[in-house]
Amino acid sequence: MGLGTSIGNFFKGLFAFFGVTIDKWANNDAWNQAIVQQKIKEQAALAEKANYANGQLATNIILLRDQVKKQQGSKAEIEMLLKDCIARNDEVKGADYAERLGSIEQDIADNQQQLDACETLYQQNKTVIANALRETQRIKQEFERIKAKVAVSKQMV
């Protein structure tokens, strides 16, 4: 009777230990879930900010492309007028058109530089969005693996 009682007490103690451990895992599971949810919110906020910025950038890109296109049309027109002045030896108007041409070329260069910067930032934000979505998926998958391990451990007891 002594051996049976001690084996019974051993298993009671073992199950009690695992019961406490499982309770700790359940508490840790809730804690881990809160952490995972926070990380997912952070990644979603990052993606949302980048997406909002891309909306603004897309508008600027469209406007800048349109502006550059118009300026290039004006430049072509001024070049034709300048050539006409050169053909007629009209130095006064030619000087005016040459000055306008220099000004519009500078404007085109400035707007093209802004356009290039906006397009680069737009692409960077697309990368940020993609990375945030991948990270969110990775976090969710890792958490699901942890939950599955805990569930298997609980069933083993």
C-alpha cells in the first residue's frame, strides 16, 4: 500500500506541476497574443502612413508630369520663335526668346528633379508597405505556430 500511494502521489504531483505549467502557458499565450496584436497594429500603422503618403505623392507626380509636359511644349514653341528671330536677324526679340528659353529650361530641370524625387520616394514607400505586410504575415504565422505548440502540450497532459 505504501508503494501504490507513493506512485499515486507522484502522478498527482506531476499532473499538478503540468497543470500549473499549462496555466502559465495559457497566461503567456494571452500575453503573447497581446504583444502580437500590438506588433500587427504597429505594422499596419506603418503601412497606412506609407500608403497615405503615396496617395499624396501620386497626386504630386501626376501634376509634375503634366507641368513638365506643358513646359516642354512651351520650350519647343520658344525654340521655334527663336529660330525664326535668328533667320530674320531680329536681335531684340531673339534676346528675349533666348532669355525665356533659359528660364523655361531651368524650370523644366527643377520640376524634373522634384518629379524624380517624388517617384523615388513613392517606390520606397511601396517597399515599406510590402515589408510591413510581409512582417505582419510572419508575426501571425509565428504566433499560430506557438499557439499550436501550446495546444499540443496541453493535450499531452
